[in-house]
Amino acid sequence: MYMFDFRFIIMLQQILKDMYVDPELLAELDEAQKQTLFCRMREEQVRRWSVWDHSENSKAINSKKHKSKKKVQWLLDVDGEPWTWIMGEHKDDKTIEQIIEEEAREAARVQAEHETEHLRLKVESELMAMLESKTKQQFHPPENKYSHDSEVIYCSVEDLKTKNTRKSCATATPAIRGALKELSFNKVSERVRNWEHRVMEERTSEIYKIMKNKKEEEERQAEEADKKQEIVWREQEQKAKEAELQKRQIARQAREEHRKSMLCFEKPFNGVFVPDSSKPPSKKAVIEWFRAKEIPRRAGFDQNKNAIATWFHGLITRQEAEVLLNKEPVGSFLVRISERIWGYAITYKDFDCCKHYLVDASNGHYQFLGANQMAHNTLSELITYHRNMPITKTGEELLLRPCNRTTNLPPLVFQGLLKT
């Protein structure tokens, strides 16, 4: 099975490289194999188009760059070279840790300023409210229970003098109140500013510690995540190595089986050298291969008789096989030697056409061309097996009736060999 996959891959690579399928080879494939081949060719066409499109876009971008009139001027040093600065080489350069710490402290200071500003405004409003309330209590005593008319009637001369003095003080109250208010406000503002400065420093330090602890926690979590990721990555790497080793062992085994199966092709048959390839080079090489390797394996002979099977027609073309099966009923078949692979082709008469199935015989067994095909020891066993088991599940092709040769003479490939 491994040798067949290797040979099939070589054939598929050649087809995708040339983007061409030989019509005779295509006709000998079943529908599933044709669909697989067409999908692979379509994928190759899409891939080539993507590569071409990417190259065309790159050319267009490069042409636009050349047409652009924008230029870049570099700052030059005393030697006329582009001026460069490498961080950390100068004695006054700060390390990356110092820069990060300064940025963190600056961010903490800005946040503390905003918080302190809001707190200061709140405290100032509360203090001003308290000051206003105290001032009102000092300069606004409770009013007398008696009315103005009764006071005028029953007061004495001294009382009138005292009353006039209080009126004069009342007229001077707004100016005094404003001065006291301003003096008190300045003192409060100074205290608030000192308090604000102290609170801002404390809050800055507190915020910086919180940010530092948070950063350390994030670094710790990131380090733990990296360790876990490294463990997962090492496990995946180990599995990938094991899978790769298994693939190499399978490939090595396939190459070894392929080399062993191809040893027969490395020797000349009657002076004709057959190369180690997936496709026969000529018709003469096919005949030499059949006579040297297949006749000793009784390929084409009846399973129970020492005679050539009636369904074996030797080396005939696809068109000749279809002509022979043209008037035969459904289920008729014949076997012929293929010139496309080292093996055979079974031509089957269906309801509306003739189907051709390739049989690979290059690995010491006989099996249909395709994946997961059953291998048989002889060609006759394969024919007998598919009298009761369909070739494909969809078509349900059974080899029911062999198509006999038109003459009683054996195929031409057996000429001069039957006596021996």
C-alpha cells in the first residue's frame, strides 16, 4: 500500500506540474478518482493565480513608490552620515527601568492632583459655610420682643442714646464683616493649601505603591502563564517530533518496499532496459515486463485450469476493448495489459458506456488503482473476488460474464512461449 501511494503521488505531481492529463489515462479512472484529480487541479490553478496576483500587486506598489515625489531627509552628523542615537550609551541616559518608574510616578501624581482638587473644593465649601454661619450669629443678635412704638413710648433718655449708638454700629457692620471674612478666608486658604500639598504627596505615594503592586502581580501572572505555555508548547513539540518520526519511518518503509519491488525493473529483459519509473516508457518494455515477470506468476491464466483465461485479451487498446464489448450485455468484462502503468486494465460494460479500471501489479500484488484497495495474490483471484463483490459501492459493478476472444488463438504476447 505504501509503495502504491508513493507511485500515485509521483503521477499526481507530474499532472499538477503540467496541468494536463492524458485522455487515455483519464478514461481509465473511475468517477471518484476523476473528481479527486479535478479538485487537486483546481486548487493548483487557484494557488498559481494567487501567486500571480500577489506579484502583480507588488509590482504596482513598487511603481507607485517610484512615481511618488515625497522625499525623506535625514539629520546628518559632523561626518555627513545619518545621525543616530542609541539609548543607554550616553552617560546621562536613563535606563528603561528608571523611565518606567518616572512615568508611573507621574501618572500617580496626576491622579492624586485630581483627587485632591475635588477634595479641596469640597472642604473649602464646607469651611465657607461654617464661616458664614458664625459671622451671621456674631453680627445679628436676636430681635427685641417689643415693637418699635412701645420702645419709643417707654424708653428713657439714656436708652435713646444707647439706641442711636447701636444704629451707628449697624451701619458700619457690612464693611467690618467683609474685612473679617477676607482675613479668615486667607487663613483658611493657606491652611487648605498646606493640607492639600501634604495630602497630595501622601496620595501620590499611595497610588504609586498600588500601581507598583498591580504591575508586579501582572508580571507574576504573565510569568506563570509563560511557564504554562512553555509546558504546553514542549508537549506539542514532543508530539510533533513523535509524529514526524513516525512519518519518516513510514516513508522509509515505503521507500524500502518500493526499492524491493522495483528491483525487477532494474535488470534488462532480453537486452531491453526498463527504467525505474511509475509509467512504462514504451510498448516493447511492457511486453518484456509481462513475459519476464507476469507469465511466471500465471497472470492471464485460468485459476483452475492450465489454460489462458477467456477474459484475458493481452495487449489491446482501449478502443478495441470497447468495440468487443459494444454488443455484450451489462456485466460483461475483459482484461487487457495497460500501457499506462505496470499492470492491467479491466474494461466493464455498463448500461450506457464502458468503464475502465486500472489494476496495479508493480508491488507483487494485484489491486485496483486507488486508496484502501484490497490486494490479491494473483490476477485470477481478483477477478473471482469481484464476481460477487462490486468494484465500487456506487456503481455496484460485478464481473458477471467474461467477454471471449474473437479467435481461439492465444493473445500475441504469448507467441513462442506456450511450449515452454
